Amino acid sequence: MKSILNDLYQHKRLSKSEAKEILINIAKEEYNDAHLASFLTVFMMRPITVEELAGFREALLELAVKVDLSEFNTIDIVGTGGDGKDTFNISTLTSFIVAGTGQKVAKHGNYSVSSKSGSSDMLESFGYEFTNDESVLKSQLEEANICFLHAPKFHPAMKAVGPTRKALKLKTFFNMLGPLVNPSFAQNQLLGTYNLEVARLYNYILQEEDTNYGIVHALDGYDEISLTGGFKLFTKAGEQLITPEDFGINRVQQSDIYGGDSVEAAAKIFKSILNGEGTEAQNNVVLTNASFALTIVNPEKEFSVAFEEAKDSLFGGKAKACLDKLITN
């Protein structure tokens, strides 16, 4: 690692194969904590290249615990995290609303590193037990329309860097990798990124693959559709700038989507929204994200139709029923 770090300090870039090899060695815990922290820090100080990100991703997917959910037409809805906005758990709530419409969701997630509450923190607080047992995950998809893939259960390399990431308390390239390495290879993806550069990196990588995807980045920095302003949407069809007014929804304030200062506070907000008791701003944010997710799965579907399906899921108690079934399955 010492020679690798010296090269990187001299502003050299890694090839795809070099990046892949290094991440495989990280998974084998071949590097000490100081070297690992230094390596992660390099990519906070300069942009990661497409080749580097693709190499890291290939290594993680190659090393991942395999799970075959291909009999289900699933979608993953996940953001990079690391946007520093401390919103409530928008992508996780969105996942349950989408599941409540009947669409199968294979949600990939992890504990929070740089915010108060990640998807894994939230589900664990509700009593959900993480698993990588394929039969259990299939049963959850059949019964609840959703299963949850807790990243450390599937990615030994992520587990190996967990303590270092937690100690750093900063976003690293692992934040970028998370949404790209769902071990079930969901056929559809709605991914959020904390900056435009990462969104474009994702687009370069995913446009070569046989998957339906949408990549969103809110121009004021959110890694999801925040309704606080306009956002970029990347799909195979191209790149769009979209504003809330384009689909007839009011903008919201940053304070409207604050997620609390603890897992307990975030869980309280999560439950109130899922119980149909959220504010108009909270509801509109999750319903909009869910609607775009549904149009990713079915590009022929009008946004207005998808929005009504999402409303029926949330206010008809279907999304909450999916959570209840997932926890008790």
C-alpha cells in the first residue's frame, strides 16, 4: 500500500484493474488502519475517475455474497448519502410506498456514516433482523413486496472498512459505491447522488448495462428529489432539468424535510409519515420520489398516474402494511 499511496500522492490515477485489485486486498484486510484511512482520504481530495469507480465496483460485486432474485422484477431506491442535509429517511420511505403499489423492491442499504440515521439504523430500530438468506429474502418479497439487503451482510470489503469509515465520519468513495453494488442486481434502479459529478459517473457506468435506471441530483445538494428546487434526472434517454412546478407541486423548505437529531427522532418522523400523518411537504417529497421510481420501471406510465398510485399506497395503509409484513416475516 505504501507504494500505491506514493503514486497517488504524485497525482497518478489507478487503472480499472489496479482499483479492482486494491479493493480485493482491502476485503482481505491486508492493509493497516492508517494506510486504509490515507487511501480513502485521497479520493476526498480529488475526483474519482470512471475507471477507478468501475474497478472498485467490479471488485465488490465479484466478492459479494450472491443472491438470485431475478424471478422478481425488482427496483432498488437508494441514495449515496453524504449530502450533509440530515433529511428524514426519504429513500427508505419511498421504497415502502413503491412496495405498497405492488411493485417488488430489493432495497440495498447500510448504517449511516455521515448523517444521523441510515436505512439500516431505521429498520433495525423497528426490530428488523438483517439476513443474507436467499429463501428468507424471497419470502419477504412474496409476502411484503420488499426485502432489505444490509450491505455488510453481502459485502466483506464494506465490512472491512466499516470501523475506518465510522472513525472518519466523512463521506468516502464507498458512499459512491453503495448504490451501484446491489448484490441482487435489481433490474430497475432509482439512484440519488450528492453531487452532479457523481451522477455523471453513474450515468457513464450504467448506460452500458441492461437495466432501467434514473439518477437524480437536486441542484441544491440533496441526493434525492427534495422539492426544495430543481433537480437533474439522468436516464438512458438523456439528461433533464426538472423543477417541482413542472409536475404541479409546491416547493418545500429545507426545514420541512429535516430528519431529527437521532435515530429515535428519525423513527418517529418515519412512522408518522407511514401512518398517513405526515405534513404536506413530507408527503409530497416521498410521493414524488415514489412516482419517479414507478416511471423508471414503466417508462410508459404518466407521472400523474404514478402519483395517484403512490398516494393510494401511502394513505390507503398499503405502504405501512408492507413494513409490518417485512418485520414479522
